[in-house]
Amino acid sequence: MKALVLYTLSLFLFCSASLADALTIYSYRHYESDVLLFDKFTEQTGIEVKVVKSKAGALLERLKAEGDQTPADILITSDAGRLHQAREAGVLQPLKSLFLEQRVPANLREPEGYWFGFTQRARVLVYAPDRVSEDELSSYEDLASAEWRGRLLVRSSANVYNQSLLSSMIDANGKQQALQWAKAVRQNMARTPQGSDRDQMRAVAAGLADVAIVNTYYLGLLANSDNQKDRAVAAQLKVFFPNQAARGTHVNVSGAGLVAGSDQVEAAQRFLEYLATDEAQLAFTGATYEYPVVSDIKWSPLLEQWGTFKADPISLARLGELNADAIRCFNQAGWE
């Protein structure tokens, strides 16, 4: 029965007449592979896709300022924390889609349909194997121990990826333990937080520290960079998935939602459903080195090389709800 429903919805997605001439997408993502994927959607549906790119915060403020007059139909951004902010700001409207509910696991989408995850990123430990053995690593919590003093690198607490990681720890361990962890990890850093995830990995490869907390896809981007130096950095590092003996590794999503002011609801739904098709999911895992949200999609060779892992099953909507608590903990911990 499930296969019949998916087949029927797929026929609707790709064979019915176009309901709109164009869709406007506000996107924080900046990958050429996304453009190629959107072009395929246009070829299959006849619906032109117009993309407006900017920083996540700028897109949210633009949607708030434009209100019902916005030209946007869909918002694409990264991290459940940002998607939660968009929902709370009233710039998204709920969407009911049986196809998306069957394809996207419940913990990777907003319960009422305000947003859906389409790619997953794991926040992992990368380490220098010449200075760290794998059996020294275990959990995020263990990074607070004294043995890591001066050996860690993590980017700024203003980064939403870190905020969501700490939100997951608040959910698992409580605010007081999360605060103590943030204080200890800040003390264990080899330098003041600065730069991107890629900068943390470059610094580990250069010997400034031994371990960094990063999103997996950034390592994939380094490993496949046009820059030979970045490829060399990736070759010097290994991936470790924390908390495998307990709740699992923290994962987050890049996701999308239907803009509240859109009058192209059916066409927008077709686009969002397209992002959950096998074609789109395979494109994401191969081009941007992100994990698919659809469970039976084959991983790219690089992801398979890193190995399988148990993911934290927390509902990502919860991360957005705890974001303010995470920011307060970081501030109290003195984590810049």
C-alpha cells in the first residue's frame, strides 16, 4: 500500500500540468549542485525556479519586512535552530504532504509541517591520527576532561551549529551539566574561537590542536576541493562519531518550508516533494557530501568510507526550542 501511495504521488509530482510559471526561493545554501538540481525540477515540471541567495539572518529579516507582499514561496536554510526561528517569526506556513511525511523521518521535520529536513549533517570529531588514537575518543561530554587541555578547536558560540549541539546536550543532560561542559571545553581550547569549521580542520592539520568539532560535510568539501592544500588537510584527518555507546552522534539538517505569504502553495509543495525524491537525495549525498534523510538512499563512497553510525534520535524541533537556553549557557561559560 505504501509503495502504491508513493507511486501515485510521484505521478502527480512529475506528470500533472504546471500550476505556476515560476517559484521564488530564498536560499542560504550556496552550492552549484543545487542550481543543477533545480534546473532538473524545471525540466520535469515546466516550473521555473528563481533563487535569491543571502545570509540566513538576512533572509529571515527580509521575509519579516516583506510580510504578505513577499515574492518568496520557499525558504531554504541550514540547521533546525534557524528553521525554528523562521517558524516563530511567522514567516512560514504549515504544509500537509503524505509524501513528505513518509519520506522524511518524524524527528527531521517540524511536527505540524512548518519545515522539512532534506539533508543531514553529523557534528563529529575530526582528529590527527599521529597524535590521537581512536580509543582516546568517546563522547562530546568527555571533551571536558583535563586530558584535552589545549588540544581542542571549536568555532564561535555565535554559530548555530554549536548552539544546536549544546541544545541537544541540554535536552540529554540538563542545563547545569551543559553549562559546566561549555565552561570546560572553552578552557580546553587551543585558541580563542575563530573561523569556520574548515578553519578548525586546517589548524588541526597544521598542529595547532589535536581534535576539532565540525560538521562532516565540511570535511567532504575539503577532500574534494580544487585547492590542493585543502585536499592535503583532509588527508591528514580522521572522523570519529561521538556518543555511540549512548544517545548517538548529534545530527542536524538543511531544510525548507513554505513561506507564509506564498500564493503558489501547490507548486511549492511539488518542489518540496521533489527534494525528497531519490533523484534529489542522491544528488545531495554525492555533490555536497551530506547524508540523505531518506533511509534507503545509497551513500556516496566518501560517506561510506567514514563509516556508519548511530544518530541521536532527538526531534530537531526540540533544538530550536532550547536555542535560547544554549545561548545563555555559552554566555555564562565565557565561550566567545
